[in-house]
Amino acid sequence: MLGPDHPNTLWSMNSLANSYSALGRHAEALKLNEEALALKKARRGPDDPDTLVSMNNLANNYHDLRRHAEALKLYEEVLALRKARLGPDHPDTRTSLDRVAEGYSYLGRPAEALKLYEEDLARQKARLGADHPATLASMGNLAEGYSALGRHAEALKLYEEMLALRKARPGEGYPLMRGSLHNLAQALMDVGRTPEALHLLEMSFASDPRDLLASLKNAALRAWLGQPEEFAAVRRRALALARGTDDVVMAEFIAKLSSILPAPDRAELDEALALGRTAAKPGDEVKRRPWRLLALGMAAYRAGDDPACDAALLAAAEAGKGIPAVAGTAAFYRAMSLHRRGRIDEARKLAAEAAATMKPLPADDKNPLAGGADHDDLILWLAYKEAKALIGFDATPAAAPKPDGR
């Protein structure tokens, strides 16, 4: 027997806790990580790097359980200990800085997060230069901080600078370029320049057809802006890319993308439904399960398979409790399916309940993703509009406030 504080025992405890977390069993992971941290503190001391890893894991458990104040307290402690033990520029220290800043954001303290990001960027520029990858990562964090405070023009300026610096770096990998394009596109939408953002999303897809997020955002925006031909072109490209795939991530994204609007082509409907079934196969990614069931339900509705639609959307709503974009979109699609089967009163009740609690519609129809909305919000709002036109229920969600607060 090795004993509870043997390194191999502690390693096994950490692995088991990580497995619990991956399966969404956060309370069990928390219990194991609390035990492991106490053992490591006693055996190795409070500032040993391995002890700090366990402390960080425990903070992650608190975060997963939405105990954000407790998570932040631990993240701050880890940051202070890593600064003292490893120095302010060690990668682990910088990871802790990001966690503390995220903790501030979750607790509604974005100004404190911004201060951390400003200090970090100044230090990285002085130490490494303006175009070093670590400096560019710090620049991205600061831009996100500006966006969180509604300082979108400053965020846009930083994202433009980041993209220019990445283009100038020899051998810069495309995944990093793609991230810069996505961030710049969102910043352009935040300041009301959606047509330019659409152009960037098209560029990203042209550079890498497997850029699923660019395709999904592009499709949702085209649908919202009343551009059916452009939407149909994005759908055709996406379905061609996914033909025959067994990649559940690709299947999820493209089944959902293809089902945002009705399709007149039976072959496209069948392809999207097949992708939805691939996406929804049982797996171990608990966090994505509600989204994958939603993709299947949407595709089944478009294909006219109401029993499959009903089963998938009920399961999505159950698995996605606490995820408004999943629960709301599932409710609207299921309401339309009920209406198609002649269950009019049930359909109206379900749709009205979903509308009463959904995120407010965008203040500016021409720039729907300004102000922190994302493509999943657009898909929800499109489902609301389609269901309202079909079913004629009464509830209307509140409109989002104008940028000046009116």
C-alpha cells in the first residue's frame, strides 16, 4: 500500500477529479480536490508548484459550481503565491492572472479586471516587444476588458493593431490569425459596422473552410438581415464540407447552421438531419450535450420528423437547464412542431412562456450582435420570430435598451 499522500496516490486523485469534472460531476471533483490539496499542503508546503496546481483545480471546481466568490479568493491566493515563487512572467503566473481577471468579471468587477490586463500588457511590451505572441495574447485580454466595459472603440483599435502585427509576423499560424479575424469582426459589430464584419467572416471561411464558428456566425447574420440567397450559399458550402463526416463538433455546428431557415431542397434537409444524428450520439462531452441535442431537434423539425424533433428538444431542454439560448430555442422549435401536428393550444402556451423569459431583442436590427449578443442569441431570436408568425401567440419579449440608455 502506498498511503494517501504518496505521489502516485495524489496523481490518481487528481486524474479522477479531472474525470469527474469532465463528466459534469463537479461536487465529487470538489471533494477529491479538497482532500488532495490538504494532503499536498501537509506534505510539500503551501507554495509548492504542485500544491498550487491543486489549489487552482479546486478554484476551478468552485467556478463550475457557480461559487464564484470562493473561486476568486483561491485564484487570488494562487496568483500571489506564484508571483512570489515563480516570478510575475512565468506562464503559470500569467495563467493565474487570467483566472483572477475572469473572476472579477464573473462578480461584476470588470474595472478591476481591466486594471490587471493593462498592467500585464505594459509589462509584456517592455519585456518581450510589441509583436511577441505573449504580448499579443495580453493585448487580446485587454481588448476583451475594454469590450466588457462598453469601450468598444478602444477594443476595436487594439484588435486592428493585433491583426496587423500578426500579419507582419513571418510564419504566423492560421489558427491565431483566425482568432484575430473573429475578434475584429465582433469589435466591428460592437461599433455598428456589421457589413465589414461579414466580409471578415467570409475571409476567415475562405482561408479555412473548417472555420465552423465563422460559418455559423455568417449564416445567422445573413438569415437575420434578410439575405436568403447569401444564407443558402453558406449552407451549401457547409453541407458540402461536412458530407460523410463523423466529427461530432462539425456535425453539431453544420446541422444547426443548416436548420436556421427552412430549406426547399429535400436532399439538404436529409443531410442536415443525418448530421444532427451524428452530433447527438452519446459521448462524454457533458457540456456540449444540450447543444448537440438542440441541433438534432432543429434538423428533425426542418425535415418533418416530429417524433424525433420532440424527443431531441425535450432532452435538450432538460440537459440545458440554465442555458437560456438552448431552452428558449428548443421551446420555439418544439412549439412549431406541436402546431404542425394540430396541438395549437399547447404550442401557443409553450411559445408564450419561452418569449416571456427570453433575452430581449436587439435594439438595432441592422447590428444585432452589438452589445454582447452572439450567434446563439440570433438563432434564438430568429426562432422566436418564426414561431410568432406561425402560431400567433401574444407574449412579446422586452426590447434591449438603446446604447445611450433610452
